[in-house]
Amino acid sequence: MEKITKIDIITRPEKLEELKEAMNAIDVTGMTVTQVYGCGLQKGYKEIYRGKEVAVNLLPKVKIEIVVCEVPVEKVLETATRVCRTGQVGDGKIFIYPLENAVRIRTGESGPDAIKDPKDVPMSKKK
Amino acid sequence: MKKFWSIIGLCFLLLAVLAPIALAADDAKPAAPPPKIDAGDTAWILTSSALVMLMTPGLALFYGGMVRTKNALATIMQSFFIVGLISVQWVLWGYTLAFGADVNGIIGSLEFLGLSGVGMEPNSPTSTVPHLAFMIFQAMFAVITPALITGAFAERMRFPAFVAFTLIWATVVYDPVAHMVWGGGWLAQLGVLDFAGGTVVHILSGVSGLMVALVLGKRKGFGSEVMLPHHLPMTVIGASLLWFGWFGFNAGSALAANGLAANAFVTTNTAAAAATVSWVFAEWLHHGKPTVLGAASGCVAGLVAVTPAAGFVAPMPSVIIGLVAGVVCYLAVSVLKTKLGYDDSLDAFGVHGIGGTWGALATGLFASKAINDAGADGLFYGNAGLVTTQLIGIAASWAIALIGTYLILKILGMFMQLRATPEQEAQGLDITEHGERGYAYQDFLAGSPIAHAEAFALQQATGATKISLNS
């Protein structure tokens, strides 16, 4: 069985649109996006309410989950890193996991077939 | 079923008590010769009553925006429900306790019980508006005063306890003090000046709020958890409605459409504006940011402070009253509250207690007979005695508010649980007290995420009725 890989990209919310376009361009057509909060090297900031300072160190980020099979993992990593990098702390992290299996619920296909573009649905993005 | 019969029984009891009053009202003859009603004055008082009415829903938004997502509805409900509760209390027995014939300078007689004898004619030879118009204008003041207290105990008081407390407080604290200051009681005879309610409304509510906050204790997680306002735009809308309604509150207190009303209108706007500026600058210098919550709080602080003075001082002193109010109230909520460590959730005491006290004192400093010959000259117009009189008024209202509120809470606490349980506080009062939620989503930072299943399990565990979400 071909290897299935899951890639989690946690990055700045303002990079989402650009990243989505870049992923589409390298034929990654599926993704799951979540709004998340996290902390790391970027220490957060202060908010002030009626003269009381509140330290906010959980910052809003966006998490993009991608599962690939045909598209090389290296290509996804290279593209995501290039798009999301600003050089400042807070650019985020990418995590890579091997996946045991996947199922396409509509058809019941499993394994790589569940990840690859389906034969029976016309893909509008394909050139 | 037992509950059903007790409600029916209560209804009959009320009917039996009120029937003679209702019938008596029909027999009441207008006093002869009838004083003349002024159309302009009546129009202005009725308009002002509507303006003041809008302040309480405005306050609901002002407070509602400052609590966490999970308590937004519960906080809005407290103010909104009071419009209903106290409006009814006022026409049944509140008005007569405050404005009935004087009994020993403490309280009004029962002559107007159930509005008996309160009709379309003016109440006194000097009045130019229908007695009913005066009554409903005062009703709106009685409504907003207990609503102001809710800011102090927001996010932790049970709804049944809140209803009982509000009803008793309005009857034994607000009504007598309103009588003492406005209804011809001992403070009025002493010469205490309170144009629109610095002592009666703001000191009473703010200081009582402090006492409720102390008796109930701090919110769960106060000082360790982050408790942020969940919707500041809502708070700004609320502050704007308060500012708007306050023109009726202060200018309407002239009880006529005349020059004094115009003076009160101008001093009100000027003080609110000055306090908005001074609070924002104080916070800016102290913490480096001019905050929106500061601007909204500042305008309310200015409005509070000018309330007792509006119809006794000239526009220039109102600039000073506002500027000082912004800074003093800012220091009260940012420094004093932190130092003393009490949990006045939404600063009812810091803004209304402190602002009202400064306003009552400022009236003693800046009042002038040139503005209102029914008033008196203050310290800066050569009469130091008025400051003493005002201090007596301040001390009396502080004492009544502190002692009255403490006793009500202690006695009420013997019969019912005042404070929400830690589980209820964690889930939020919207779901646990009202079975609703203000928002279909929950925000990690402003509230806490609630799973439907978890909330449901809690309802089951506490034996409460099922929550009705999308059912």
C-alpha cells in the first residue's frame, strides 16, 4: 500500500488564503481548517480593562490539516514553509504523521483510493 | 400541583387586598379649585419618563457587554426584568411609601396605595403636570436604581434570590430614602440638595452593590482566571443609551419645560463629555492606551456625578465636576478595588457609589441660587454650611444602604440560597438559571466552551428542568 501522510500546519490566520491557493497549485485539493489558540515563543500581549492589565498569551492561529498520498510530502512542506514564513516569531509549526488508513465515506473506498482524486467526480481545478 | 394552588391563592389574596383600593379610586373627587395643567410641562415630563425608561434596557446592554459569554443573558435579564418587577411594585405600594404624606420624616403614608387618589389633576398648587405624569416619571427612577446594583453581583447571584432581594430592597431602602430626600422627609427638611438622584439613586445603588459583593464573596476564579468583557460594542451602545436617557433623568427633574431644564440639560452633557475625556486620558497616562471601555465608563461616571448638581450649578462648574469624576472613578476601579480586593464585578460601586458621593459633595461646593432659587448657595458662593448639609446627606445614605442591604441579605439568606453553586458558575448562569444561551458559539477567550451534553448532564444532576435548545 502506498504511504498516506497527514500534515498539520499551524500558522498565522492572515496566511490562510495564500496557503490555500498555493496548495491548490500543487494539486492538494482537500484540507480541514480550524481556528485554534496556542502559545510558543511569541509571548503574547497585554489588554487593559478599566485600568487592569490582562496578559493574553494564547494567540489566535489557524490549523490546516492535509492528508496526501500522490503529492510528495516534501513538496507540501517546501510550499507551506515558503508561503508562511515571515521570519518573525509566531510563524508557526508543521507536524507530519504517518497514517494507518483512510476511508472515503461516500463510496466506502479505503487506503490510497480514499485520498486520491476520485475518478467519478469531475475536478474543476484540473487543467 | 401544590405550587399551582399557592399561586392561585396568592392571586386571590392580592385581589382581596387591592379591590377596596381600586374601588376607592373611582370615588376620589378632584380637589377644588383644580390647579392648572401646563401642556408644555406635561409633554416634557412624559417624554422624559420615556427617556428614563430607556436607560434601564440601556444599562442591560452596558452591563451585558462586560460579562463573559456564558452570563450575557442572565445579566441582561436582571436589568430588563426589573423594569417589569419594580413598575408593578411602584404602582402598588412603592409610590405611596416615597411620596405619600410625611410620617415622622422617614416614610410616606399609605394614602396613595394602589395609586388611590393619584389622578389626572396636579397633586399640589405649585405643580403644573398631572399627578399620574409625576408618578410615572418617578417610577422610572425607582426602576433603574436597583438595576444599577446588579453590576456588583453579576455572574454569581441566583435569579430567585435576585428577585426577592430587589423587591425587598426597593421597598425598605429605596422608597424611604426617596421620601427622605424628595418626598418631604427629614433630609429634605434639613436642606440636602439632590436634583435628580445623586444620593437617592447613585449612592444607594453603588454602596448597596458594594455590600452585596462583600456578602456574596468573589466570583469563582476571581484573580486567577481571565475574566474579559465579551462584547464591548454592546457596552458602548448601552452607554450611549444611558447618556441619551440621562437628559430625561436630569433635565426632566426640573419638572417643567423651562430654563432650569435647559440648564440641567447643558450641565449633564458637559459633565458627561468632560468625564469621558478625563477618564480616557487618565487611563492613557497610567497604562499607555486610550481604551473604549474607559470612554464608555467615563461618560457614565460624569453623568452620575452631575446628577445631584444638574439643576443647581452653572455650566462651567459642570466641566470641573465631570473632569474630577472621570479621574476619581478611574482611580476607584483601577487602584482602590485592586488594593481592597473586593469583587464588584462591573464596578457599580466604583462608578455609582464613588461618582455619586463626589457629585453630592460637588453640589455643596458649586450650587448657586442664581441658577435655582429653590436651592442654596454652595461653598464657592460663600455658604460653607451647605457642604456640611451635603455631608450629612451622604453619610445618611451610605449608612442606610450598608445596613439595609446587609440585613436584607442576612435575613434572606436564612430562607434561600443567594449564591449560585460553583458548578453553576462554571457553566454560566444563562444555561443553569434561564435554560437559554446568548450565542450559538462559545469563545475560548471571553467565555468557556460548553458541550450541550455536559450542560444537559448538569441539569439532570441538579434535578432542574430540561434545557430547551432547538426543541
